[in-house]
Amino acid sequence: MSPDITPCDFFLGGGYVKDRVFFPPLSRDFADLKARIIAAVKNIDTPTLTRVWQELEYRIDMCNVTRGANIEHL
């Protein structure tokens, strides 16, 4: 994993926030899109963030154990 990529990148760019931003009716302007993104991030609760970190730790451990080999189920 690149040092420039954080767990937040995976979580925010993935389904959780994306599903809360891109729903009908879609944003017609930048201000609405920005407001949706801010609201989605503000509403992330602690248990959800804890699960994200646990999953990231698991994946890093698997990479270390397999020395970076491809792991299909991840």
C-alpha cells in the first residue's frame, strides 16, 4: 500500500459514503453535491469507523503473512 493512500480513501471512495451522496434526484450543482458529501461524512458513527479500521488491519495482516501475494477472497 502506498503511504499516500489512507484507510479513509478506501472508505470514502467506496460504497458507504458514495451511496449516501449519489441518490436520486442527483445533484444539479456543485453546492448541492458538496452539501451531500459533508452531510454523509458528518453522519459516520464510531462503530462504523471502528469496523473500517478492523477490516483494514486484517487486510494489512494478510498482506504481511502472504508477503504481498494475491489473495482472491480479499
